[in-house]
Amino acid sequence: MKYKVCLSHVNLAIYPLLKGWLEERFKDRLFVMDRAYSDEPIHIKIVQVSQLYDWVKVNRLKKHYDCYYILLLDEEWVNTSPIAIRLQMQSLLLNPVKKSAFFRSISEAINVLDQQEIALIQVKGKKIISVHKTKMKLNESMEHYMLRRLLHEDIHSESEMMDSLSLFNENEFPNTVCYVQGFIHLDGHPIDENQSVQLICSSFKQEFKGVVPRVYFLPFRRSLIVLFRQTDNICCIKEWEEGRAIFEKIVDRLLKKYRIQIYIGVGSLYNDPLLLHHSFKESKIARALPPYYEVSLRYFEEISKEPDIKKSTEYIEDHFSEEMTAKDVAGHVNLSYSHFIRLFKKETGNTFSEYITFVRLRKAVWMLRYTDKTIEEISDEVGFNTPNYFSSTFKK
């Protein structure tokens, strides 16, 4: 098996060196990923600690990514090394790192991953299914384990798929995925994170009872994946009026009763189990893009497929931090200004100004969560004119 290793959390000065070493010795066993935050499974993360705040970053990464960690600790911070033990890091190397030590650490990581124990689990008194113990979460049901593997495209063979389907009752295997995020308003009753998740799950169960055969919930970092089987004879999930009404009722109930604000991205309907991961990816895209009707509910099927609008939104995603007007983007897609703004509003449900503001705010939220940059730095990087304008827009 070829494992994925992430080098995105090391300084640019040593990145080429480490990548070269990996390709020199382990090109047949490892694949180097360039993105710092990815939804793909990551097996090994190499993280450099060159300042005190990097330990905070390591702690956050460990909460989000359950993988093998190799830390490169700059010599000037060697006195902070006990933190690595407290965080239960698997490997710690001093930087500048020696080639031989780096090779040994990588080899140990590969050996650990190769030696993952296989467990044979008996299902319903007769069916025997093999699973990786280290991949299965504590107290996780077999259904949830298999659904997670399916969403991450970790099931490839027909025999594994048949094993997965055998775990579910007839007509209960999900064909639709929703991506749910949210927060608790400060003016509500004090609720911890676990309790809020329970309230969200119980609301979905209560409102969808009798409408769908079963609802499944999978934790995903600081979000929640909701899966269910839509049994009506429809082609597009966005046309399911009863479902839309239920989603809106759940959002409204949680906000009014518990001051929990949730946002739902809904993927397309896929009856082929091997294609369910597409609905998962689509639900995340739907959640991230500016809303068509309302910010709390977005369907992937509502995203414009019109070529010029698709090209313009891709341009906005790539250049949102720059000064940009609707005329600039209209020129980029070779449309007149008047035709472009009408078409853009029709296809996206937003004016150009509303759309680009949402994109900038989304990036700003990510930077507030994952970086230690100041409000002034963030507002400048995402394209707001002044920190005050950014703050006032953010509050709205």
C-alpha cells in the first residue's frame, strides 16, 4: 500500500530537501501531498515547530487528523520538547535533521502503518467481516465504520461493497449526504459541544421520523455528516419539497429553542453505493458556496452550471483578495456588464457584491480559526478595504 504523507507544515526552506529525501528512498511507499488541509485520508504528517505557537497548531492538527505525526523541533525550542510527550506524538526529531534519522523515523512510521491489526467481526450471527482496528473509532458501529470508508473512497472491491451492504436492512442504505456546521449563540443557555451535537441529531431524527427509513450521523472534524435514504421517486433532491420544509423546520427549531445556528449543505441523490462519496463532496461544496435562497440551507443542485457563470465564480475564487468589480469579471468572461449582472443574479441568487463579500468572509473565518494573524492582516489579505469595514461586515 502507498501511504500519503503531508509536508505542508514545514518551512519552505527545508521543504524541497525533505521531499527529495522521501522521493529518493520511499517513492514506492509514499505519496507526498501539498495541501495543508485536505479531506483526503492522510497517513503521515510532518510538522515543524519553529515557534511557541506551533505547539498550538500541532494540538489543533491532532484533533482534526488521526494519523502518524513526525515533529521537527528547531534546536532553539528544545526546552519545549516535553509538550510532544503530553500530546502523544509518535516521533520527534531535532532540526536541522540528519538524513539517517529522518529515514529511520519514516521507516518506523511505515512499519506501524503496515502492522495495523486486522479484526474479524461477526455480524448478525453469521457474516464475518475483516476491519482495521486502528481505523475503527472507539464504540463505533459497523454501519458507521463502513459508511466512513465509503465516503473516503476506501472501498474498491465488489466483495467489500457486498460486505458493506449486508450490514444494512433493506432500503436503509443512504443515498443522500448532508454536511452540517454551526455554532451556539452567546445569548442562549450554556451548552457544551457534546450536548449541542446530541440536540442536533435528535432534531434530525425527530423531524425525519416516518419520512425516511433511517438517519445516520458521522462526526467529521468539527462538523457533522448526516446521511439518509430518500425513497420517493424523484431525480433531484432539491425538488423534494417535504425534505426542504423539514430542513427549514430543524434550523428554525434549533435556533429558537436552543440558540443553536446550523448551516446545511445538501449533496445530490446517488442510488449506486459506490457513488455516495460524490454526494459527500457535493454537500461540502454546497455548504461553502454563497447561498441561493437562504444562508442556512444550500443544495449542490442549485449551483449554476451555466458556463459563463461557472467561469466567473472560479475567477472570483482565485482572485477574491484583489480589487475587483463586476465590470472586471464581465470582461473576463466576454459579456457586457448589463447582461452579466442580470445573469449572475439569476444563476447565483446573489448580486455580485453579495457574492464576493461571502467568499471573502468565508476565507476570513478559516484564517481566524487556523492562523494567528491579526484582524488587520486578515482583512487586508482577503480584500477588505479597512479592518473596521471587515469587522462591521463580519458582525452582520
